[in-house]
Amino acid sequence: MSAVTTNTPAQVADFRHRLDITVDWLVIPLVIMLFAAVFSVHFALLVGDWDYWIDWRDRRWWPLVTPLALSVIPGVFGYLLWDRLRLPVGGTLTILALSAAAWVSRYMNFHGFGGFPMDMVFPSTFIALGLILDTVLVLTRSWFWTGLIGGYLFGALIYPLNWPLLAAYHVPLELHGNMLTVADLMGFEYVRTAIPEYVRIIEHSTLRTFGGVVTPLTAVFAGFLTVLSYWFWVWIGSLVSRTTWLRKII
């Protein structure tokens, strides 16, 4: 009869360690892909055209709607990652995932399939906003101060953060006696005919389209609204974190 071999405790521990590493390599990419998919669909539904087209990233709706939509996923998942795993990476991780999904979507769908030039449809940059949320959370360890300070900066800095990318499209030019911006001209040249709203109304005879006093006022108002939005979604994340099924998983 052959002798039955038994594993030593050291061998069992080594096997469990290698199994944990293998599971991590499988689970972490899937979680990031989940963040990217959920955030991309959520952002497309709430912001959509205001961030798809350069000529729609104006001084009114884009800097106001965008931070409100962006604060949802970092608020919920940020609380879960901090409460269950003590990882202050919720904002950065989710927005990085959104950025990766946005670049793939814009290049393959808008540029490759739709034929729009990439300099008209490239994604905005929001990664620094996630870093601000996570940094404030690490320094304060308080969701109140993270929402008050980080949430306000999150909403107020949308336009200044993207200004180096958008400045070139606010250069003035003259077309048939009317003054407009490069972004306005792109809106004329590449008309999206799905619904009448896609044809942008050009504000001529003034410099309002060049980002006047309305822009900083919008940023201030967006900051206050983002504070409330972020607190609300952190509260939703706290409710999800206390559910029984999640406690069994994490």
C-alpha cells in the first residue's frame, strides 16, 4: 500500500498565498472594468453631448452638469473602498477607469465609426479631481471635510482644469461679418442632425461665447452643488456598505 502524503502547514500556507495572488490578478482587473463600464454608461446618460463635442463644452451647462454627474460613482465606491478596505483611492480609481473607457469609446466610435476628427471629440480630463478627493480624505479622514473641501474644489475646478485643452478653441475669428470662436465654426462645419438641439445657437455681436463673467459664477455655483451631491452619494455608499450581502463578500 502506498503511503498517504500530507502537506505541511508551510505548504498549505504557501498554496493559499499563491491562490490569493491569482485571485487578485483576476478580480482587480474585473473590478476596474466594472468601474469603467458603469461609470461610462452613467456619464453618457447624464452628461452625454455636453462632453462629447468641443463646441458644447461652453461656459454654462458643461461646467455645471459635469461635476454633479462625476461625483456619483466616486462618492458611492469611494465610501465602500474606504469603509471595507481602508483604501483612499475611490475618486482616482473610478475616474481613471472612466477616462480609459472614454478614450477607447471616442476613438473607436466617434472617430473610427462616425468619422469625426479626434480634436473635436477627445475626452476632457478629470483625473486631478479624483486625486483632490482622495487627498482630502487621507489628510482629514472625515467625509464631512472631504465633501466640503474636496467636493467644492471638485465642482469649481472643472473648467480651469480643462482650460489648457479648450483655450485653442476659444480663439476668435470672423465668418461672413460675424465674430465667433473656433469651436463655434466646428459646430457649423460638423452639424449633428439627430435632433434640432444639436445645431448650436451662435451668440454673435458679443463676447459671451469667449467665456466671460458667467464662467466663474458657474464654477462657484457648481462647487456648492457638488458638495451636496457628494455628501448625498457618500451617504448612499454608507447604506450599501452596511448591507448583509456585501459584508459576506468583503
